[in-house]
Amino acid sequence: MSTPSVPAAAPVPKRAFDRSIVEGPIAKAVWVIAWPTMLQNMIGGLQGVVDHVMVGHFVGYTGNAAIGVSWQIFLVLMVFMSSVFIGMAVLVARFAGQGDHEKVNRTVYQSFLVAAGMAAALAPLGYVLAPSLLSLVHAAPDVRAQALPFLRIMFGFSIGMMMFFMLGGALRSAGDAKTPLRLGVALTLMNIAFNIVLIRGLGPIPAFGTRGAAMGSSLAAGLIGVYALYHLIKGDWVIGFRHSEAAGWGPDWDIIRQLFRFGLPSGIQGIAMNVGGVIMLRFVGSLAQSGQAQAAFAISYTELFSFITWTSVGLMGAAAAVAGQNLGAGQPDRSVKGVAVAARLGLLVAAVIGTLFLTIPHVLLGAFGQTDPAVLRLGTQLLGYLAVSGLFITVALSYTGGLQGTGDTKSPLYITLVSQILVPIGICTVLQATRGLQPAGIWSAIVVGHVTRCTLSYLVFQRQKWRTIQVEIAPAA
């Protein structure tokens, strides 16, 4: 009599999950994930500043405009397409909390297949649609001439960037935030090195100008992707492609449906936030001193306020991982405590940075070379509002992470539609139609929007309906 075959077991992982996230002190669990992510976000943000400085110096302001317009378009599409990785993070955190390496690795592998498929589709679509997309944002002819090749290169080689986003989310959700930090530092250093050579030229290598910035970004992300793929196959990270032979290596549509089930609402949320930001920029552009107001807005809100949002996004990722893992481990009360700890850490950071906004605004604005009296006056005024706003947005993002990490990705979408679009745009529209729109009116609308987002995020999380969300995939055949 023949013995029935038994599906091969998953290989024993070379690195175990960090159980301190579900067993140790909750504040330490949050901090272990938060600080590398915050540092990585800051380094990544500085990379964009370096790119603009180099292009501005060697190409001119049209190069800066071309990169700015192109990144705006590219990131809107990337945010939506990579939303599937939010779904991946939900599954990975839940299964890591259960200690189930098999399901974690199956989820990561299926996410890789989805990323590769999306990149393959984006390359030809982006090449064809790039001119239309640039027309949509009213790019000037000289800007468009430099933005078109930049955008096509970024679309054509988007797989590296998608791999980077996927890896960061998967590793953090599994409890490893240091590896994404190391990859982020390597990505930034390589990008800067490549851009120095490709933008200005060196020896036999010609100067590619604005195209060189896209080539440098694509090369750096591509090399990181190859390096990561090697380790995922080798299986020496906490995540990898090491799963049972019974799971197979083709698409698992059950997992892929779960990725989109949890991820798509976050993608729509990202698009909604970008749309809201563009509309607010139009309101700023309608002011009497529109040029100075736009400059003050770009420096104060886009650059300086990002020191708060960078850290807050890191805490959001930490809250998501801690909340998701502890829910998976059957400890929802620790999920609640973890998110509260993240919010308190965010308040501390926001308070420190906000104090600088209030006490040395001219020094901060002067660091960007601003001497125009109107820009300094408007920028100082806006920083005063943002010092308050930062306290609310950091709490809002922490509780957003808690909701997303536990599998409730729809509530943050609805909250964003209300707080980032309906409230601020509604306030500005009413003010513009009644007594006329002034800078303080726009700044106030931003603060009210952030207060609304904070309040709704906190209240929805505290209802704790996320406790009942089921996250499961079918066993391997």
C-alpha cells in the first residue's frame, strides 16, 4: 500500500519575528519601529532637496519646474498603484503577530508578483500618456520639453521604486524597521552619486541634464531592487520567498484579492489628498500677492512642515505594525495602547518643532534664501498656524496607522474626504464668495481640516470596530 503524499513544510526561517512587539513593553515596541522609519523619511526628503539644488545649478529653473511637475504626476500614480502594499502590510502584520511565517512569506511573494505586473503595465502606458498628463497640469512648453523624457524614464523603470515601497512596508509590518532604513540610506547615497555624474557629466559620460536625474533615481532604485530580490530568494531576512512547495509559485488569487480589498481604499485616499492639495494651491494662487503667497506656502508648508509630517508618517507606520501584530496575537488592548504611545511621541516631536516655528521663523525662512518682506511676513504668519496644526496632524496620523494596521482602511478614506477636501475647500470657497479670501483664511482652513481629521480619526479608532475585522487566506493546496 502506498503512503499518501504530505505537502512539504515551509523551510525554517533564518530570522524569527521580533516577539517583543507582542510581548515586551509597548513603548519600546513602538519606538523600535518608529525611529528608523522617521530617520529614513528625513533622509529621503533631503534627497529631493539635493536633486533640486543640482538641477537648478546645472540646468536652471526650467529643470526644477520639470522635475517638480513630473514628480507630482508620477507620485500620484505611484501612490495609487502601490496602495496594494497597504493591503500587504495589513496581512503581514496580522500573520506576523500569529507567528505564521508561511502566510507572511506567501503574502510577500504575491505582492512582488503584483508589483512586477503593475510595473510592466505602467511602462508602455506611461510612455504613451506622458504628453497628455503634462498637458493636464498646464506645463509650459520649455518645462514640458524637459519633463517629458524625465517622466518617461521614471515610468519605464518604475519596478525598482515599487520594490522599494513594497519592501519597506513588508519589513516594518514584520517588525524589522532597520533594514528599510539601511536600504533607504543606500538608495539616497547612490542616487546622489549617480546624479552628480549624470546631470552634469563626468569625463567620457555626457551631461544628461534633467534626464540624468531620472536616470540616477531609476538606477539607484533598480540596484536596490536587485539586492533585495537576492535576499528575498536567499531567505535571510525576516521575510522572504521561502514557503512550502504546496503553495506554488504562480499567482494566488485569494491573496491578491485580499491585497486589493485592504489596499484600494488607501489608494483612493492618497489621490483625494493630492487633489485637495492642488485645489488649495489654486486658492493660494488667487490671492493678491499670489507669487509671494505661493513661495511662503511652498517653503513653510511643503518644506518646513514636512519635518513634522516625516516623523508623523514614521509613527503612523509604527502604530500600524504594532496594532496589527498585537491584534493578530489576540491582544487588541495592546493595539490600543500602542497607538496611544505613538500619538504621545508625535505630540512631543510636533511641540518641539512647533516651538521653533514660533520663535525663529525668520531664521528658518532665511535658510531658503528668502529676503522678500512679503514672503517673510506671510511665511511667518503661516508657520504660526502650522505650529498648532502640527499637534493635530501627528495625532491624526498615529490613529490612521492604527486603523490601517488593524485592517480598517475604509474609515481613513472617508475621514480624508471630509477633513482634507470638504472642510478646508468648503471654508475657502465660502470665504472667497462672501468677504473675500485672505491668507489667514486659507491658513485657518488648513488648521480646521487637521483638527477635524484628528478628531474623527481618534473617535473612529476608539469605537474599536476593527476588533472584528477578519484577515485570513486559504491554506496552500
